[in-house]
Amino acid sequence: MSYSMLEISIQDRIQTIVINRPKQLNALNKETIDQLHDALKSADKNPDVRVIILTGSGEKAFVAGADIKEFADFNIEQGQELAANGQEILFSFLEKLTTPVIAAVNGFALGGGLELAMASHIRIASDNAKLGLPEVSLGVIPGYGGTQRLSQLVGRGKALEMIMTAGMISAEEAKEWGLVNHVTSQEELLPLANKIAQKIVMNSGTAIASAIKSVNANYVDGLNGYNVEVSEFGNCFGTDDFKEGTTAFLEKRKPNFK
């Protein structure tokens, strides 16, 4: 399938998805959200894709927010439906993906853009990046999981400060707060993302999928993450990757995971 809002490439089992709406600073509209869902779903099912890198076109913005024109005249019910659908179609869907996703934040990550990065499994940022949730300055709150994931990543106090002030923080501040893993130059952003991805590719895909499921379980109400870990740990023993990994270790060679 071709995508009017995305550019997609695959190399060395790493798929790069570029959100390509430069005139709108890669803002998320309904069409872009739908295309991202489809592209991520296809990548997750593709046995030749082991890691996904998600970034924005140009050097100004990762995603500068949602496309406000699409919902400026919505009522209460339409607003709730917008948030619920967006979370189901993209943000929660991305978080639960069994293929790891690295968000390469190459500029502004505001509102829905920061929420998209936070739903990804790993975040790295260029040194010119600015991150924030400015929704309260528009009379609304983050609706794509931002109030939940930000507090999980940086703590309740800092999350409330970012949300209530509607301010932006720098990439270095984001690193200090634990919001991003690494900060590098604009030129080295994608090379660093690929370097991390290549390390992931060398490991067991089935084990990584189990790890994602287990870590996510810690944040699901009513679900005991320790029990999920025990179950997923046991499931790994029935996989070809476990047999290959342990055999390779005993034979003192590098594993060849399929």
C-alpha cells in the first residue's frame, strides 16, 4: 500500500517510517493517524522487519501536534470519541506492538506528537528538539494518553508542571527527566537510532515481544505484572529462539535467531 502522508523504507530488517507533512510541521490529522496504524500493523506482521524507527520529515518537527482544524467545532461527545478512537487506532496500538519502535524526535514534539513519542518503546532526540503538552492553552487536555504516560515516565509532579504550564522543555531537560533516552545532533539522530536498532535486531524477537508485554503489564489496572512476567518467561521455553540461544551459548558461538 502507498501512503500519501508517510515515507517508508526497509534496510537490514529495520523499517523507517517518516511522517511527511512538512508544511503542517507533520501535524497529525485523521488520515495520518489511519495511515500510521496501517503502516505499523503491516510492519508488525512482516517477518523481515525486526525494529521500527519513527520520525518526522525535515529538521523542524517530529510532530508538532494534532491538526486543530479537524476538531475545533466538536461537542462533548465528539471530543470523547476523538480521544477514544485515536488511542485505540494509534497510541495504545503502538504501545502494545510486539515489534519495538524507536521514536527519533527530530524537532518539535508537541501535544499529539509527544504522545506519539511516549507511546513508542524507546525515545531519542536531536539537540534542537522541544517537547511539551500545550493543550491547556487551548482549553483542553492531552487526550491521546498524555496525562497517563507522561506521569509514568517523569513522575506526577513534573508531569503536572509540564501540562499545567503548557510549556516546552529542551531535549537535555527531557533526558534529565527520563523522558528521552539519548540526545544527539540532528545529523547523528538517525544513525544513532539505527545503531540501537541493530543491537535489538541481534536478539530474539520472540523474547523481545514477551518483554514488551511484561513491561506494559505493570501499567494496566487490575493486572499483576509479576504474573505476566512468570507466564511470558515460561512461554519463552517453548520457542525455537530459546533453543537456539541456549545452544549457541553452550557452543560458545553467536546465536542465529530466525
